[in-house]
Amino acid sequence: MSLITDIAFFALLFFLLVFVHELGHFLMAKWMGIKVEKFSIGMGPSVLKFQKGETEYRLGILPLGGYVKMAGDDPSKEYTGEEKRRGFLTQKPPAKLLVVFGGPVFNLLLPIFIFGFMMAIGIPSIAPTVGTVVSGMPAEKFGLLSGDRVISYNGTKVTKWTELEKAIQTSPNQPMKLEIERVNPKTLSTEIIVKNVTPELGDGKSKFGEDIKIGKLGISPEFVVPTVFFEDSESILAKAGFKPMDRIRSLNGAPMISYEEFARVIDVLAPGKVIAEVERDKKPLQISFEIPQSSRKNESVSKRIGMESALLVVGSAEENNPASRAGIQSGDRLISIGGKNLKRWEDVSTIIRPSEGKPLEVVWSRAGKVLKATMTPEKTTLNDPIMGKDNPNVREAAFRIGVSPLATMEVEHTFEQSWSPLAWLKRGLTQTWDMTSMTMEAMGKLVTGQLSLKLLGSPIMIYKVAGNSYRIAGGGQFGWISFFSTLALLSISLGIINLFPIPVLDGGHATFFLIEWIRGRPLSLRVMEIAMQVGLFLIVSLFALVIYNDFYRYGWLDPIVNLFK
């Protein structure tokens, strides 16, 4: 099914990109009174065509571009009469420039409409909510907690994670005052507190993946979803009607964002009735339970109600790996590895990876029964988490036992939505300008060598990204927003690239017509032929490079390379 959806998304992406580009040429030609003989999306034999007026509309079988065939476009011919009046090359330079620029300009305008449309249906952004606090980093030192919702920094209101992140990255070693919403674990009421923090200078990445120095607090928006887990069927949670891995949405009306926040709150609740809003199989329900008085000194609430850590529950044990061979199953709860007790899932890799393949004793529980086995970690590779099997060369070899967590990671979203056409236009212009500036900056770095040409991709990569952009975002509204954002970025890239003054591209044709306008006569046919040959050589060379990049990127060259080893 993923193959079919990937092809469908690629076809849609390709069609929209090429259609808008060729539509720009087509409409400008019509406006100038030039006769358009053919309007084609795709190349080669047509799978669909029809005649309307003087123009034949075609859908080509090969997704390699498109074209607008205009009358009088052969520079080697002399045109008279109707052909001269309505032919392309016999028009004045300003008219020809308008037609040539029509395609790239339409590509640059398309994102304005895309982002305006997205604004109408709601653009999701990551909320400025602390998901994870990294141990040993300034955030932990200054008392930030998972579940904290940042309202402002230094008096500036913040509504998106990117705004908070930018402020932190640009403020190394500078004090920041954060205004935060936090659930009081004793009263379950939301309080506003102020935290004074100072980001430290650390290693980071630019938006182009370059190594840079930035301010860091040690927080991220990703959190483990708040879920209950228990193994004792006679526990308070079990008798109340909970099921393992029920997702907690709130306790006594107080929203629970992350598992850490949920665990922190549950352990200080006073004895009495608690009402939990729960999500199970994507359906909401309400469950109440009673926290009893403690019969033992310093006994935690978690212990009293029979709750275990959901952070260490195994989601899957990969087949033919040390864990599965030792008998670990989905739903088992890890307790310790190599004699070290586990607190969170990250501890698993922290202990196993430095083992260098030495045997380790792993202790886990199942339905309350403690099990143990000695396992020898194996050095394996994992697919890139973004592209999956589509990008098998981006892998990390490390020692593993082959287990993955049941608890999932998420981020909290906020939606920006408006029905105001002015807001649509403002968002479209702003987002398009930002994306265009970033694209031009990236292209400049490619030309100067600051970015590697290995980053470039062919239509193969576009095919990979088309479906993945929807799938990785989780489908639905998030998936479509991601897909159309990808479309906007590719449309801008296509528009800018076509403006390059390289013969064969629109920018190259525009250069010819500008010279014609200045000289008062066209360049000689011989000069244009030589220029077109040079341009074709450059385009073919670039195409060969990006094809090589993708063959290397997706591992298709590996069998050939192995033959010569």
C-alpha cells in the first residue's frame, strides 16, 4: 500500500509543480496574443489529449516535465503573415520576457496561495511546552520540569516552540526570565511561576546542518505520552477499570502533558478520590479511583495503587536478536541491565552501547514475575528514523539487544487559523519570503562550497520525499500540511533554478531576449546554438550528479561497489 500511496503523492506533487509552471507560460502567451499549439504536462506519448480551440492539451506518459508549444518558435525559419503576427520569436523582447518569466514567477507565487490555504484550515506549530529535560544541563539546574508551558521570555510573549528555541540559541551565557504555567502537584491547579535561567554555550547545528555554537538549555518539546502501567490484576488501578497503557489526559481536571508530569503529580496526591480523563483506542472515557491511606512509612502513591513505570515497557523485541532469543516479549517491563537499575528508556542504550559486546545480565518482569537472562549485545544498524528504508546509508552502527519501547514520543501542538483574507495574504507573503530567502541562501552556500553538492537530489529523491512528507507527519491534517509545505519549498526551488541565466532554462532564454532588447536585434543563430549546447552540457552534468547522489544515498550503488572489493 505504501508503494501505491508514494506513487500517488509523487504524481500529485509532480503534476502541481509542472502544471503551475507551464500555466504561467501559457497564460502569459495568451495574454500577449501568441498562438499556443500544445499545452503538455509530462513528455513522450500522450495518455490523454483533447483539442479546445487552437490548442491541444496533453498528458504525457513520462513525468519528466512539460512544455508549452507556441507558434513561431523556430529561430531558423522566416515567418510572414499570421505566423509572424502571432508567433513567439517575432514578438518584441518585452513580450517574450513576460512569457519566459511567467513560469518561474508562477512557481514563486504558488506558495503564497498554499500558505494562505493552510492558514484557513489551520497551520500546526509545536507549542512552547517543555517535553524533556536533559540531565546535567542548565534547565535541570534551574528547575525546569517536563510539562512546563512557557508563556513568555524576557517579557516577550511566545506561542511557538521555534520562537522559544531561537531566543535560547541566540542568548548563550545571558540571563533569561521565563514565565511558565505549571500544574501544582498538590492542589492540581495551574500556577504561573517565573524561572531565571542562563543558556550555556554549546555545539549545535545551523538550519543547513553546519556545526555552529549556540545557546542551550537542555530542553526539547518531545515527551513520552502520559500512560498508566501495572502488572498486578488485583491492584487499585486494575480494579478501577484501567488497562495497561491507557493514556491519561487529565487528573481531577488538571491536564497532563507528559509521563514525567503525570508520575510527578500522582506521587504527591493526597488520599481520596481521583477522577482521570483517559483515552483508550482513540476514545475518551472517565475513570475514578481511590488513593488509600499509606500503611507503611514513606510509601509512594504509585506503590499504593500498583502503578509501575511505563517508561520501561517493551514494545517489540526484534526477531533473531539477543532479547527475543532470551525470551523478552512485548509488554515486559525492563528492570535492570548489567546490575544497573533503569529509570527511563534512554538508560538502556546508555548501558548497552559501551558494552562492546560483553555479556550483560538483563532483568525484567512479566505479570509481576521477575525474569532474568544473560545476553550478548550485537553490533547492528538501524534505518534512519526519518526516511526509514528509503535512506539506508544514513545509519548508525551500535551494540544493541534488539528492543524498542512501547511508550511513544509526541509533541504538543498549537494551531494558527484565521478566516481573514488579509491574514491569509500576510501569512502567505511572510512564509514565502522566508522560504525563498532560505532557499537562495542554501543555493549560495552550494555554489561557494559551504554546503556539499551531495545534498542535491534528483526526481528519485522527490519521489521518496513526496510520500514520506505525508506519512511521517502522521497523515490526516498534519500529513497534508507537511505535503503542501514540501510542495511550496519545491515550487520555490524550481522557480529560482529556472531563473538562472543558463541556456536551456527560462533564465537563459531571458538573457537572450535582454541582449536582443539592448542590441536592437537578436543574437546570431550560431551563437545561440553554441550557448544552448553549453547549457545542455551543464544541465546534463548536473542531472548526472544528482542521479549519482540518489543512487549512493539509497544504497543502489553498493552491489556495484562490492563487486570491486
